[in-house]
Amino acid sequence: MLTTTVDADTPARRSPVLAHLTPNWFAVVMGTGIIAVGAASLPVDLPGRDSIARGFWVLATAAMLLLSVAFAVHWVRYREQALGYARSPAMAPFYGALPMAVLTVGAGTAAVGTEIFGPSAIVVAAILWALGTVAGVAAAITVPPRMLSGGAPSPVWLMPVVPPMVSAATGAALIPHLPEGQARLAMLLGCYALFAMALTAAVVTMVVVIGHLARTGLPAVQAIPTVWIPLGVIGQSIAAANLLGRVSDTAVGPGAATGLRAFGVVYGTAVAGVGVLVLGYACLLTGRAVSRGLRFSMSWWSFTFPLGACAIGAGALGIATDSVAVQWFSVALLALLLGIWAVVATRTAHGVWTRALLTPTP
């Protein structure tokens, strides 16, 4: 690892953390912001849900602003280290966390910000969606070749290909705010294209990862939290299919809208079965890892966003099918997420306070 000589006259140059700031820190924004989006979209009106949504949206927005400034300083003042991380096959996949963080905060802005800032919040949400989508598509195209240049396939490889699916899911909320006619149609078609792009890339990636794991065995104990990452694309794809179907009648005719809603229900029901299976495996493997000495690391944030995505997907499917059981399942997932987030956020705060998380991994 290259080092940089720094001056002691400025806080930024005194702090070695800025020399080793890696993109996986944006998972904090993802895992926090998904709670805001999940609470705002709950199909069951529970006491305190609005306060939870607003509180976590504020936390996620603050975290994104802080990390964005720190990341900019990292690239300006410690460019060699930044380029080293970007070129690393092991670290490159985490650059998918940046656009997903932006998209998650943008979705929270659309869902919660209007209560605080009024219609201008939709404008901000649209800008964040556009920025996150462009960055996410760029990551999905440019990062996979970097991963293939070295390093073993792992569930982390999904990180750069999931952002377009997040764009598809979060873009649905913006469609009714666009001018009627071609603008709404273009957005709807664009979101379905993003859906197809991400789904194709995710399936191909998982085939490669599963093939590697079949030959070499499960990841090391400390990497087990990453097996939760596939739940992110599962949950987001269910949400995207049903949320886009729900708003499709604002952009296409009744016949096409009925077909798109039906597609969302059929796709969501089928993939939900896969999701339950993956969730069961993830819980089993995590429990075994804990018994074998799993230690806290930033990889624990892998528990949060994927679980939140599943909660949102279950909620969207529950509304589409009018299934009370599925709607309450989404509530249960969000409640579980809140508990997990409390543990992971507390451990992260302690690691920052003690500077244990602010030094490079050997």
C-alpha cells in the first residue's frame, strides 16, 4: 500500500482515514436510506412509520453528504491510493455502492421529502435519480471487466450490476410527476430496459459465482455476510416489476397496463419463492459463521440493504395481489431490519470512535 506524506496544519491532512477511504462505506447510506424508503412504502399503516421514514431519510442524507465530501477529498489529496482502490479487482465491485446510495436517498426524497420541502422535493429526487442512474449504468458496464482481471468470483460481484435495478424500482415513483404522454412513456420503457439490463447481468454473474463456489466451497467465515447481497437484486426486481406495473396506466393504455400488472404479480410470486430459499440459506450460513467466530466488519452492512429491498418488494407484491399475509411479511422484514441496523450501526459507530475501522486492512 502506498503512503502519502501529509502536513499537520489541516484536519484533512492530519487524518489517515481519508487516505484509505474505500467505496464500501457508501453501504452505510444504502442500509440507512432503505429503511426510510421501506417505512414510507409499508402497505400497513402502523403508528410511528412516518417518523421512522423521516428520521432515517435525514440520517441517510447526512451520511451521503459527509461521505461525498470525504470521498472527494480522498480523490484530490490521495489520488494514488484512490486509483489503487479503483484498479483493485477486490475493491472495484464496491463502486456500485455509490450510485445505489444516491438512488436510495433520491427515493427517500420522493417519498418523504415532499412533506418537508413540498413539490421541489420531486425535482431533487429526479436529479438524484438521473445522477444515480447514469453512474449505475456506467458501473455496470465498466466494473465487471475489472473484476474479471483478477480475484475469485464472490457474491460481491453483484454490487456493480444491481444499480440499474434500483433505478428501475425507484424510477416508478417519478413517472406520475412527468408530463402526460411521451415523457411518461419514455420513462416507463426506460425503467423496464434498466430492469432487463440488471436482471440479465445479475443472472449471468450469479451463474459464475455459484459455479466457482461449487468448485471451491463456501466463502471464508468473515466473508459470509456477503451471501446476503443476492437478496438485494431479488427484492428490488420484485419491487420494480410491481411498482412499474402499478403506475403503468399513467403511460400506456388499459390493455397494456393490465398485462404489465399481471407480469409483476407472476414474476414477483415466482421470484419470491427463490427469495425465501436464499434468505433461509443466508440465515443458516450466518448462524454457522457466528458459531465459528464471525467478527464485526463493514461487510455486516450487507445484511441491511438486501433485507430492506426484500421488505419493499414484499410490500409491493402484497399490494398488487391484495394479500394481507404478504403485506404483513413485509412489516416483519422491516422490523427485523430495524433490529439488525441498530446492531450494525452501533458497532460501526464504535469502530469509528476507536478508529478500528479507519485504518487499511493489512
